[in-house]
Amino acid sequence: MMRRSKVLHMLRDGEKPSCFKVNLKDAQVAELAAMCGFDCIWVDQEHIGQDWATLQAHVWATKSQDVDLMVRIPRGSYSDYIRALEMDATGILVPHIMSLQDAKEVVHMTRFHPVGRRPIDGGNSDGGYTIIDFNEYIVTANRERFVILQIEDPEPLDELEEIAALPGYDMLFFGPGDFSQGIGAPGEWDNPLLVETRKRVAELANKHGKYAATVGSPDNLEELYAMGYHFVSAGADVIGIKNYCLSIAQAFGSKEPMKNVKGYLEKN
């Protein structure tokens, strides 16, 4: 039997699952974060060069703790969209949805009949290496594996309501980082268009029966929930390690992070 999605069942029960981003490639980091009590671990193939064996290790590490794994996939061929799912990642996050047609094509490639035309194998981990009945596999995968569309550019805003209304996916995810760059205001988190779009994504997701998702921090978690967001990823391994290392270095009197690197570059 296919493992059920913890995130989807929490959302369907009106709960708000926790999510934590793991940038480091070693799957022990994902396992450690999962053991700490997060409901979902986010790993990345868009920005981080994780090979398939590394991704498979992340799948095993999170499944060992009954925690969901969300993979932000690279944009590419249909194989790039579905391979993480076939490894039994619990969900995929598709970056840079640029139009309604783009969103339709993603759903078409990532959902089985009758929703889409995701290519069928069934001989991988998510299909129990053919142990799961063929038709049960198709139905269960559509129900227990989530697809998230990421809005992080100004281009899709004119069709945002149509994208929100599109059937076949689970969450609409607002990405403020690239969005700020896309509107010519990199890092200006209080930019009026960014603030308005963050609210609009949540409103339209709720209006059309999708779950609203985004990134945040412990400081603005309640604000995002009040805005209508259901799924928030807060924090990352590299941030935690960086902050911890800086605090230890400062205890030894260091006041200049990366001073050794800068000195080396100046000499070479």
C-alpha cells in the first residue's frame, strides 16, 4: 500500500502542517530534521545539484520517520516532473508557473487519469515495485501525492484567478524572493505589489478550494495564517548552522565572518 501523505491528511482535517527546508545534500540532515517533529521536509533540485541517488536517500530518511518529502523540481521534460514522485517523494513543488497554459501542462504531466496523462510505470517505489494493483496505484497516487504550483513572477498575475481555479493540483505557493526580483524590487519585502500579491494568492487559493502555501518565519507565522495560508515552510538547515557557527565564532572574539576567505582571495 502506498504511504499516505501526512501533509494532505492534516490539511484536509483543518490542521496546518509544519515544513522545514534542507539545503545540504546529506540525507542525515533530512532525517534529523524529521526526527525533530516537522511534518514535511523540503529538498530542492531547482537550485541544488542533488543527483538521483541523493534524492532517493532523502526519500528513505523521511519515510523512516513517517514524514512527507516535498521536492522542488527543475523545469524540464516530463521525466523531470515525475521522477521524484516515482521515487516516492510525497509531493512536488513546480517553480515559476508563468501562465494558465503552463499550469495546465504541469497538471497534465503530473496527474494520472482521469485528471491528466502522467506516464505510468508502477515498477518503482511509489507503485510498490508492481505489488500495488495497477488501478489502485493510479487512484491512490492522485489522492495521496500533492502537486504545488509556485507563483513567483509578475507574468501570471493577469491569469491568477484562472490558475487558482484550475482542477488537478493541491496548493498555490507564493514565492516572495524571485517575485521581488521580477517586479524590480529585489529584497523589498514591504513593496506594495508584493504585499498585495501575497494576500491575493491566499485569497484566490481559498476561494477556489486550493491550499495556500508560502515561506515564512516563526516571527510572521501567525500573520500568514491570519492571511489565509495553510502551509508555511519556515527555516532552513543552512540558516541554523550559520547562526550557530557565528555565535560560537563570536564567543572566541571573531567579528568578521568569512575573513579568512576574503584574506585568501586578496592574496591570490
